[in-house]
Amino acid sequence: MATLGRRRFGKTGREVTPVGLGGEGVLRTYGRHAEANAVIMEALNQGITYFDSAKVYAGSEDYYGEVWVSHPDLRAPVFQASKSASRLHADAEMDLQETLQRMGIETLDLWQIHDVRTFPDIREIEGPSGALGAFIEAKEMGIVRHIGVTGHHDPDVLSHAVENWPVDAVMMPANPVEGALGGFLTSTLPAAKEQGVAVIGMKVLGGSNYLVPDAGVTPEALVRYALAQDISVAIVGCSTPAEVQALAAAGRSGPLTDAEAEALVEAFRPYARELAYYRGPL
């Protein structure tokens, strides 16, 4: 089996595989321990090193914890990420302690300010009692190695965070719909690259809403589209080991050519705004 290769994770000095296991799929459930374990173990077997989660993703942190506690030797080479959606300093601190406890780890590789949507969000997070201070302190104390921000509603909001907060990473949509609409890929992505901020591509399959196999719009094509953007890693939630294998195979295939990527964008262009469901109401 060919290796997955590595991409630079911004200016952190770290490298990750071009594809990562997203926190959706079977991980965003409760009580499906055997299935979740099988997916995580298959990702490890495929050589995937980036693992996504969030405090609000149902039992995802617990599922990871079961693996890391049972197999502590597997934890070291892994880049484990999670998120807090709390907007206040004290609440974010509590979220982090709960995340570490649930995962059975002492240090988190990446802790992200989750789902930043509006400029009022920005003002609250960066205010005197805001969560940003908790993130910065956690990094200074070495409890987390890197901090980041995620968002999929407003490119201008996310660009503000990238340009003004001391973040190491940003998570944003990376799919052909975004290629047609512009914003995240045409403003936030360049801003991140200018700041040396790693970029994590999400909404890669559009919640599977973008799949049209008869027209060549397959999971592989969409993952490879994301990899054709200047991102550090594309993450996809998986529900079975077979889906993990397909994700890894797409990562090994590498990016689409410019012509292939542009053809996908043109196929989505007439429907792009309505398909960008994650950006909120029209």
C-alpha cells in the first residue's frame, strides 16, 4: 500500500496527511462503540494522521478516548484536534478540561474556536471575558500545541479571525460550490496563506449532497478537488472502514488537474448558492 505523503501544517513545523478523518459520520453518534472503533482503527491502518472532533459532536471524543487509552502507543504520531463552541473564557476552559478527560490525553494538538458565524460572535470571543483569551492561555501553558478557528457561514467573518487572532489554523469549506461562489477560497484562503495559517478543508462532500456518480461527481473527485486547493488537509466524516479506505485512496491519488477542477466548478455554478446550505438562509 502506497504511503499517503504529508503536507505542511502552516507555520507550525508539523506535517499531516493530505486527508484526515472528520468528526462527522459514525463518530457523531452515541452508543456505536464497535463501529466507531473500527473506523478510527482503519484510519490509523491507512496511515491517516489527522483526526477531527468537537465537544458538540455527540460521543466522538469518547470514541477517540477509548482508542487512545487502550492503545497509548498509537497516540504519539497522531494529530488530534477538537473544538469548543463556547464564547466565554470560563466556559471554554471547562470545555477543554472535559475534552482532555473524555479523550484520556494530557495534551491536544489543535484546539479550535468552533463555528464562528457573525461579527457579534467575533466581538464576544475577542472581548475582555471572551474565549480567545482561554485559547491563548492554553497554548502558552502547553495544554494545547496549536489553536485555530472554524467557520462556514461568512467568509468576511472568518477572514477577520485569520487576520487578527493569533491562530495557527483555520477550518473552512473546500468544495466546487465554493469555487463557484468565491469568498472562502478566494479571500479567506489567501489571507490564511499570507499569515502562515494552516487550512483545513471541510464540507468536502457537501454532506453527500454533491454526489452525482453518473456525472462523475464522486467522493474521490470531490476530495481531489479539495486537495487541488492550497490547503493543508481535507477532512471527511466516515461511517464504515470501506469509506475510510476510499478517503485514503483519494488522498493517494492526489489533486485534480486545473482543468478537472474547473470542470467541476462549472457543473455546480448554476446551483451554487442553494447548494451552499451551510452558509445559512438565502
